[in-house]
Amino acid sequence: MKLILETGPSTAFSWISTAQVVPVGVFGLLVGRLGDIYGRRNFLLLGDVLGLIGCCVCATGKNINTLIGGGILIGTASACQQLAWASVSEMVPKKYRGFAIGLFELACVPPGAFGPIMGNAIAFYTTWRWAYWVPFILNCISFVMVFLFYHPKNQYIREEGKSRLQEVADLDWVGFLLTGVGLCLFLLGISFGGNQLPWKSGGTISMIVIGLLLLIACGIYEAYWDMVFPLFPPIVLGKIRAVTCVLVGTFLYGMLYYSMAVLWPQQVHALYTQGLLKIGWYASTLGIAGITSSPIFGALFTMGHARLLFIFIIVIGTVASGCMAISPATSTASTVLVALEGISVGGGMIVATAMLQLSVDHEYIGIVTALAVTFRNIGGAVGQVIYISIFTHRLETGFMKFVALPLLAAGVSPTNIEKVVEAFTGAAPESELAQLTPTQLEVGVRGVRQAFIHSLRIVYLVSIAFGVIGTVVACFCKDVDEHMTHQVDIKLDEGAKLRAVTDTGEGHIIRYEEQVLHSGHLRRHGDSQHATSNNEATTHNQD
């Protein structure tokens, strides 16, 4: 309400969150690959700069368009900052990468676990602008810390005989364009559908279809066109069990997770409490359970048998989501099940990311980490569309069955029933209920509650299917025990320094012969295997 009063009424409020989500999907893969090639430090610094600018723009904004513009900068910053997952992993022995990521996640406890509480408290006690000033301060601190202390050695891939500017011409610009535009259109299409535009509208359908066609075209292009710096190296995605199956499993448990992430706050508001701070505490259950359990799953990862751990995590999430359908009206049981779902998601991302990082050569650690994040986010976006569509449809049917019909039977006039039902659901002023008797009010309140319970139950039952498929896919993943060594890929020039030694000549150098081999042509059968042998011969610090 405070936001509306200060910025004025608008139909574009949903764009505030969409503007922050879409850039992560669009730029995440690009930044992940560029981080492998040019090093991750400068991109982390760029992310901090974009983040503090975006937060400052939003915090001082006086209209919705300004908040949307600042949100785009914040989303782009998030895409850059996700490189931290790869940066942390490569500085520790391979065996302990899962544990390192788990500890890194634990550092996100304040915003990740208590974000809903903090956000609601800010909205309740002060101005909404502090929801942007707090991350502005954090971005400033992060920039200083990274600038002074993070100086990785030999974190790059270079072409022999070429300057950094000349190497730009060898980047996979076609792949970047197809992926970026395709993801942007697809994510915007499913975000607009049912909100700004009807699902059957030409705008929604065209964005989704064109986006998918561009992504398919990108897949064909990457599979058959050889180049020095492909966005999606065939040697990576060609590992079906080690990489592709893990990514598909990540996509599916992302769909599973969002059944609760999207509907849990609505369930709390409709069935348990309408107090702003209490809703914040309930909504924080997912984050608190997921983040605080991350180091535990990271420690379990060091013991080996990652595939079994991945299967176990998805099974936990599937069971928790399915059990939510049994008693959505019970707050205690539902909160426990939501915590289990949070544990599943937190542990799943830790294990999946570590498995992917160990399954590829170090020069691809950035792109596989970005792929894991992207697949989970896209899975969540697709799941969100499915769940909200089902929930909305069932809720409309439920209002007729559990609210309208019982109210008619209780004596409410058929001419007033539509306005009365809308008043019970918040779509009309409460003054429409003034004419009802206490018995009719009780019937209506009970009916709304039953409509929500029935609708939520259907959504949670549907989510089981995605969890089961994800479990089956996880069974085909490849274990990574053989890669869990004490090798450290990247070391730092330690200490607080303005200038540091980051290049000792021991990075990955692509020799001239290999550049000619991948100079841009249709890939012949066996090229990827030949490239692999060349990479192994020219890459230092490999297993």
C-alpha cells in the first residue's frame, strides 16, 4: 500500500519482480561461459557495481517504470554474482567442493532464510525503500571485499598468439544471441500468460513458440558448428549421465519446489493467519530449512555416493509435496512438510552443482554451474505456470461449489450472490457482506476455506508426478567418486592487495594448431573427441 501511495497506481506492478528474474536466465549462461574464459573476478566486481546502482535507482525511484529499470540492473547483477558458486568451489580440494558450497550457502542465512520476515518488517515499521537500501549496503561491502581479497591465479583460457581483444571475435556470438533472445522471449511469454495477456492471445503464444524455436535452433547450431569458444561445449553436454541427466533432474526438482514456493504464502494467508509478520515467519520456513541444512548435505557429499544422495533428496521433496495434499488445513504439519521441501531444495542444489563441477574439466566449471542455476530457475518458472493455472481454475470451481451454492441454500438472494462471493474472496468491498446474517457469514467463511484446501490439494498431488520423474532420471546419473580427489584447481594471491600476481603463465593456453582445428566449420564426426585430447594436452593442473 505504501508503494502504491508513493509511486501511484499502475498495472505493471508484476513487472517489478519479472524485471529481476528474466535477466538472470538471459545473462546467467553468458556470464558463466565468459567467466571460464576471462576469469571470474572482474564479473563479480561488475555484478556488485550493477547491483548497487540498481538498488540505488529503485530506492530513489518515484514511479513504477524506474523500479522496473532498476530491477533489470539488479537481475543482471545477480547473473554475475552467481559466479561465486564456481569461484568458491575451485579454491578447495575437489572432494570438499560440496561442503564448501554448503558453507557458502550458510553465509546467505540473513537474506535467504529470513528475507520474508525482514521484508515484511520493513514494510510494517518503515518505508519500502529500505528493501533496496539494505542490499545496496551489502553490494558496497561485497565490492570492497572482492576487490581487496579475491585475486585468483591463472583463472583464464587464452589463445596462443592473440590479444584479449582479438579473442572476442572467436566468442560464440550466435549461440549467445540465440540463447539470450530465446530465453528472454520464453520467460516473458510464460510470465505474461494469464497476467498481462490471456494465455490464448497471439502475444503470449508467439513469445513462447518463438523462444522455444530459437532455443532449439541454438541446440542444433551448437551441436554441428565447430568453434574455439562454444557457449555449450559438446564435450560437456555430450556426457549424458554425468551432466545431462543431472541437469534434467535439477529442472524437475525445480518444478517440484515451486509448488510450495509459489502457493505456500497464499496458503498461510488464506488458512492460518493474516498478520503480516506472522506470514513472514511462515514464509521463511523454506529458506531457513534449506540454507541451514546445506552444510549437512555438503558434508554427506564428501563421503561419496553422490548419486544415491541426489536420489534421496528428490524423494524427500516428492514425499513432502505429496503429503501436503493430505492435510493443508493443519498449520503445524504443513510447516514441517514445507521445511522438508526446503531441505530437499537446498541439498539438491548443493549436490547437483558439485556433481556437475566434478564431471567436467576445470575450464568448464563456470558454464556447468550456470547451467545448473538456469535449469532450476526455468524448471521453477514452468512449474509456477502449471501450478498457478491449476490452482486458479480449481479455486474458481471451488468458489462456486463451496461458497456460492451453500450461500444460495442459506437464503442469499441469487441477484446478490455474485457480489457476495466476490466480497468473500476480496474482489469486492466488504460492505457487500453487511446484509448477510451471522449464519450466512459463517457459511461463506467456511466455504472459502474449503475452496482453498481443495485447490491446494490438487496442486500438491500434481507435483508428485514431477518428483517421480525426477527420481527416475536421478537413478541414471553417474557417480563422481573417482573425481573426489585432493586436487585444488585455483589458488589465490592471498592477502589484502590493490595489485596482485594473477597470471604466472600456467593457465589454459589454446595452441595455434587447435585454433585452426576449430576455426568455424561444420563439426565432423570425431572432432569433439579430438578436441578433448588436445584440451588435455594443453590444459595444466588436470587430473
